[in-house]
Amino acid sequence: MHIVHARHVRLPARPRPDWLGVNQSLYQDLLGRHGRQVDETLLARGSFHTHQDLADALLAEALPRQPQLILVAQALPDLLPFTAVAPYIDHLLHGNGTQTLCLGVSQTGIAAPFVALRIAAAYAGQSPYRDAAIFILEQATLPASRPGVDAGNLADTGVLLLTGSGGGGRHLPLHVRRAPDAATLESLVREILAQAPGDAPEHVILGHALPWEGLGVPVTRARPDQYTTGVWSALAALDPPVRRVLVADADPGSGDYHLAVLASPATAAH
């Protein structure tokens, strides 16, 4: 399975929509069960795009392939929680009557994109699901604060990773791993980077909660206004000639620590 295409979007803030008031009773019901209230100040600071809006923006240009497996990965809730986004994407791509497999990956925090990569890899050998689209979606309008999330300074962002087989791929996932804590994750990263030339990644993308220095290779750091999408936006923007890249992300508040090693198809066998 290769990552054959990648793109990312960032949407500017827009005025608060009239329909948001309808949702506030739902927000209050959900939060009230835990003794919390809607934070009106925080809600007003949102930029008011939905996951559908992000999917529309990511699909503004045609895809080079038509995926039959659609995965929507999210760590934060949608502004419109009643919407099934993966079937919506399927309808945009294929219309009615398709046999596309649509899956959502949520309630796993920043692990969601890493889990989606694992799922796509597991289906890669099964027709007709060899081609998959992983949508990593993050909207910035939240009704209450969340641990580890700078909710007042998020942006509406989305990333699309299109995976498949055959030539022309950008990257091939070699390893997707989870660590129990920050020290173990750093040790794993440094161990991987210490491999023999030709095997070690030549570029590292780090989540903004990982302040490591002295890795010995160029490092791209995720923007602080992206919680889950940051490292994947950086991957989508990375120049394809990079031979091997290591992506690591962390949320110390939830205890999530993850990494993936990706290689260009031409060098994955070395």
C-alpha cells in the first residue's frame, strides 16, 4: 500500500451561522451529564465550518483515483454531530448505489489517523478496497474546553491521504507504532534514526508537543493551531523526493504517543 496522493486545506473563519443555536441544546445536554456548561465565549471564538465543509474543500479538485474504502479520522467532534460524513463523501465521489465501504475512526484522540493507516493497510490486499481515502478532519468550534487542546486557537483544517497499489506512490507505510509515554516514544524515534544509512528516515515531522532537539536530520514541526491534523498537513506539504520520513505525534494530556515510518515506494525494499 502506497500513499499515492496527498492534499490539505485550511479554511478561513466565517460568520456564526443561524443554525448553530439549534445545536446548543444538544451541547448542553451532553455537557450537563458531566456537570459542565456550554462555554459561550469559547463557542463564539470558533470559525464555524463543519466536517462536510472540509470534505468539500478537499474534494474541490478531482482525485487521481476513485477509492472504494473511505475512512474519516477525527479526534475532535464535528460541529454538526448528526452528519454521517463518510457516506456523504461516498455520495460526492460515486453517487448512489455504490458498494463503497465507509468507516469512521473517532474517540481515539490523535491516534485516529494512525489507526486509519492500519485499517487501510489491512484492506490493501482485498479487492475492491485496494484504493482508500483517509480524510483527517478537524473543525475548531468547540462548546467547551478539552484537555490538551488549545481550543481558542484552533483552525479548521483537513488532510486527505489517498492510498493504493501500483507505481507513482509518494510513501509506503513501513511501521505504525504506539508508545506508552514520551520517554519511550523519544527512545523509539532515536533508535529508528540510528539505523544504517539507507534504512534510517532522512526527515522527521513532529507534533507540537514534542520539543526534541538534536535528531540529526531535518525536522518539520506541526503548527500549534492544529491538534490532530498538524503532522499530516506537514506530510501532505512535504516534497515527494524525501526518501523516508518519520511522523511522530503526542498528546501528553491523554497519554497518546504514536509514530509512523513512511518510505517512498522505490526505496521501501531496501
